[in-house]
Amino acid sequence: MDLDDDSLMRMALEAAREAALANEVPIGALIFDPSSKTVVSVANNAPISRHDPTGHAEILALRMAAEHLSNYRLTDLWLYVTLEPCAMCAGAISHARIGRVIYGASDPKGGAIDHGPRFFDQPTCHWRPKVTSGILADDCGQLLKTFFKARRQKT
């Protein structure tokens, strides 16, 4: 398998679909090591099932990668996530020293990279990864729209 941005985002989308099956907001994330061309961790949103307000896909993927590598610094690793990260996740990404963030759908309401506080643009941000947005954005966005439409119809 060729591990380009699209194929890695498809893996994150699969994790997001697993979240939806568990009635979690369908967001998936993975950590990729471009030097070894390996996926280090894959996670999906799980704040409800884990009873954890920090249980976002990005945070869980970062935690798993740090544990796997026995290092809280994930310098030069890449984070793929299906939705633009929020401020909490952007802070964790910066602290972990992720080298590159690749996200799918933009989040004008809750995103913190290209919207809202634009976390990495702040002078107090001590680590700024490269950011690529819009990878499979339509697929990522449609998964969220379908999930929330179905949720609204149930109520």
C-alpha cells in the first residue's frame, strides 16, 4: 500500500466510522512516522465511552504513540485527523512536538488551527507544526453531517 496523504486519511476515516458505530462523534486520528513509513497509533473519538472530556481522537492517538515509543516528544511524526483540531488538541500537538498536522474537514465553529484562536499563530505557542488541510475534506465532512443528521432525527 502506498502511504500517501489520501491513503492515511482513509485510515483515519475508518477509525472515525468506528466511533460512529459506538455513538461517538465520528472523528478519527492516526500518528505516522514518515522516516520508517509506519503507522504508530490509530484512535477514534471516545469521550462518552471513556467518561473523559479529553478523549478526543487526537489526544488518544498522541497518548498511544507516546506510550508505544516511550517518549512524550513525538518530534517529526505526523498526525492525520478527520476534523480540524480544537484548542485542547492543538495544545497537545504543540507540546508533543508533532512535525506535521494533516486534517480533513474544516471546523469553523470549534477548530483552532485555521479558525477560532488559530493556536499555532499565537506568539505564546512554542512549537508550530506544518499544517496541511482539506485532505479528503468532503468525505470527512459528509461522515459528520450524516452522523448528526441521524442523531437529530432520533430526537
